[in-house]
Amino acid sequence: MDYHDVIVIGGGVAGASAAAEIAAHAKVLVLEAEDQPGYHSTGRSAAFFTTTYGNSASQALGRISEPFFRNPPEEFSESPLLHPRDQIVVANGDGLGRLEAMQQGIASDVTPISVSDAIGRVPVLNADEVAGAFLDRTGGELDAGAILGGYIKLLKQRGGVLVGNARVSALSYRDGLWTVTTERGDSYSSPTVINAAGAWADQVAKLAGLDPLGIKPLRRTAVLVPPSEGTEVADWPMVVHLSGELYFKPDAGMILVSPMDETEDVPGDVQADEYDVAVAVDRLINNTSVTVQNVPHKWAGFRCFASDRNPVVGYDPRSNGFFWLAGQGGFGVGTAPALAHLTCALVTGEKIPPVYDRVLHLTSALAPGRLLS
Ligand SMILES: Cc1cc2nc3c(=O)[nH]c(=O)nc-3n(C[C@H](O)[C@H](O)[C@H](O)COP(=O)(O)OP(=O)(O)OC[C@H]3O[C@@H](n4cnc5c(N)ncnc54)[C@H](O)[C@@H]3O)c2cc1C
């Protein structure tokens, strides 16, 4: 049987990044169910990065990851990983109190702006729906394809192996070794298995005989619509409505719109629901002067959350050598470098570069044991 020091289940950005870091110290194999890595959440992400997103854990992970995106290792990617783009958060009259509270929580990173400044930046905004706004200049758009591709290149340069069309269908543990078997019938052995299976993370745990941790796959929809004739969108910031019901941003000459839906669904090749697409278009029309004649592109993907919305990273205390790297929610691309280094440090015991040391402070907040009663 083919032996590896570490087997990673899942070739999305989480599995690929962790595998690449670990490959500097150990023999690593990544098993990916699809023929191409990144087919699921990673390939469907809006890939926006800001250090103000989500809860305190995701904000800290974003800050720790930021230097990697701004200065990746040499030859990691031929193009930049992060393209600066501002974000503005807007609220209507009902949301002004919450806007102020949110702003105070992240005050060092954002600047209040006037309604006319917000509309100056995004002239299509419906003035009746904007009573307040703040500007976030901490981030921009990540190139998820370049990040995933860079990590896979690094993995291979370091002697790691990625196998596609390799859906893990059985896991058994005996005498200090996991036997990992795929649907095709291939078997591999390793003392350590990393569960980076995204929406399937709980199902993979069940294969290992472990009760699930309750990581819920929540479907999110996105559509691309053309701007009205003559409207130049390239320099717009990303616009997020504080209501949690709409965001939109430029995307290659089009407007990417999401109704920010979170619908629990079954892991699989999830597709956009027509109702959610209609809601996305309706909310864009109500909040802007954009007219929508057609929706040339629509998709959906999973954002997966544990009950406290922190990622789940660490060994499962109920088992030997079964490591979780899951529950990255809506920030898995923007936090991948930090989580990859944390995983590497916990799995190999090796020192991580000093710039990533801070990630170790998050170990207990992310540990799977917190979710076991
Ligand atoms: C619409 C949308 C917008 C988003 N916007 C952002 C954003 O702006 N910024 C951001 O940072 N993040 C965003 N995200 C979230 C981000 O995409 C995810 O957090 C991230 O991609 C998760 O990566 P992953 O590797 O865990 O999951 P995935 O990319 O889904 O990878 C998991 C892999 O495991 C494989 N797998 C599953 N079961 C098995 C098995 N039994 N055997 C072998 N392989 C298996 C799957 O085939 C899959 O390829 C968004 C997500 C969506 C859907």
C-alpha cells in the first residue's frame, strides 16, 4: 500500500494550501474527488478580501494572511494575488445604529463617508436607500485561481502528490495507521489524515467512524449582469448592504451580484435556484438604477459554518491522527495562508515563519473539541 506521512482529503484552497506547507517537512498526498481541484467552493467564490470581514477569528486570520497575498513567495504566481479594490458598507435609515456600532468595532480600519461621497463612488446607488456609509480600504479582489494554482505548484515542487478522480469512500484505523480507500478501489496509508473536504467534511468524519461536528453547508448564489449601456463600472468599490441582503461589485466589465443567501443544502454540485437569482436581480434593481435585461451567468456554491462560525482546525480528540480543516465559511480564500500555516505547525510540530506565529494564538478558538459537548 502506498504510504504517505500525511494524506489530505480535498483539493480546494484549504487542502491544497495546507498540503503545500506541510510538503516542506513531510511526504504528502492530496486526494480530490473531482478531476480538477477547486471545482466546488473555491472555484465559485467571490474571492473578496478585507481584514474587517466576519467575526474576530476571521478578521485575525485575514490580517495574518495579508502579507502572503501582498508578497507571495517567488515564482508562486505570474500575476498578483490581490488587486486593490475598496469596499463601502451602506445602510438605510433603519440600519444607521447598527452601521455606527459596526464601524466602532473596526474603527481603525474604516472611515465614515457621507452619503454623497458614497453615491459619488457608485453613481447608480439609489439615494433613498442610503442613509449612511463607511469606506474600507483594507483589501481587494483575490485571484482564487492563481492562489490555488500557486499552492498546487508549490506542493509538487516540494515532492507532494495530488490525485484527482479520487473520492475517498472508506477510512479505517489500525496499529497507528489510517487506510484510506477511494471509490476506484485504490488504497493509501498514513498516520495522519486531514479532512479538508469542504461541504463534505461531516460526511468524511462519518467514514472515519466519528460523529459529525455539525458543519453546515449553506448555499450562496451569485449572478453576473451587464451594466446599463454607457455605465463604466471598473472603478466601483464593492458595495455591501448592512442589511445582509445584497452585495455587488465589478467583475470583468459586468456586475457580480449576490443576495447573500444562506440556505442549508445537501453537499453536491449545487446549482443556483431560480428564486434566489430573481431575488438577487430584484434587490439590485431596488437599490440602484441598474436595469437588468438578462442574466448571462449564475451559479451557487457552499459556504460552510460550524455553530460559532469559527473555522474548525485541529486534531479530533476522539480519534488518533484525524485532523479537521473545515468550516471556513465565507472567508476560506482570504484566510487560507494563515490556516495552512496553523495546520502545518500543528501537524508537523515544525516552526512556522515568524510572520505566521500569531496564528498559534487562535489554536484553542478553532479546535474541534470546542464543538463536542
Ligand atoms: C458564492 C460564494 C462567495 C464567496 N465569497 C468569498 C469571498 O469573497 N472571500 C473568501 O475568502 N471566500 C469566499 N467564499 C468562501 C470560499 O469560497 C470557501 O471558504 C473556500 O473555497 C473553502 O475552501 P475548501 O477547500 O474548504 O472547499 P472546496 O473548495 O469545496 O474544497 C473541498 C474539496 O473536497 C473535495 N471532497 C469532498 N469530499 C471528498 C472525498 N470524500 N474525497 C476526496 N475529495 C473530497 C471536493 O470535491 C472539493 O474539491 C465564497 C463562497 C461562495 C460559494
